[in-house]
Amino acid sequence: MIYKIFADFVVLIHFFWIVFLVFGGFPGLKNRPVRIFHISGLAFGFVIQIFDWYCPLTHLETWLRAKHDPSLAYTGSFIIYYMEKMVYIELSRNLILILTVILCGLNAWLYLRKK
């Protein structure tokens, strides 16, 4: 049971991490530590896309799910089910790479434009 709870928590963290990568440029404009963390996260996301690696959060969630015994607890979770659909959206590797480049480019423009 505890592994399932931890796995669901990791999916929740993963979801918020993705939201931060998409929208973190806006608070990063006014807050230098947020900007540094955001740019570092974008760079990490870019690197894992280039080398076709999996996110460490994906590995952790998969490991926790493997440790969980589905017969011991309720296996359905409405919110986690749909969050997983958003986090692990089924797109081609090339499309995800293109979207990553676009996201990095938009954030570079956001950070580097003249005020």
C-alpha cells in the first residue's frame, strides 16, 4: 500500500514539475533563483530528450509500482489515472523533441528580450 501511495505522489510531483517547466519562465523573470532553477530544469529536459533517456521521476515511479502488490489495495485512483495520462502522453519521440526545443526557445526569448 505504501508503495502505491509513494508512486502516486511521484506522479503528482512529476506533473507539477512539467507545469513548472512550461510556465516557470514567468515567475523567473522577477526572481533570479527561480530563473536559475527553471533554466537548469529546461536544460536537463533538453539533455534527456537529446539522449533519449528517461526522467528519473519516471524510473522512480516505475520502481515503486513494481514494488506495489495490486491485490493488497484499491488500485484505482481517478485523479492519478488522468494525471498519468497527461504526464505520460503518447507522442512520438521526435514530436516531444520538437516541443522541447520550442519550449526552450520561447523561454530563452522570454529571458533575453529587452524590457
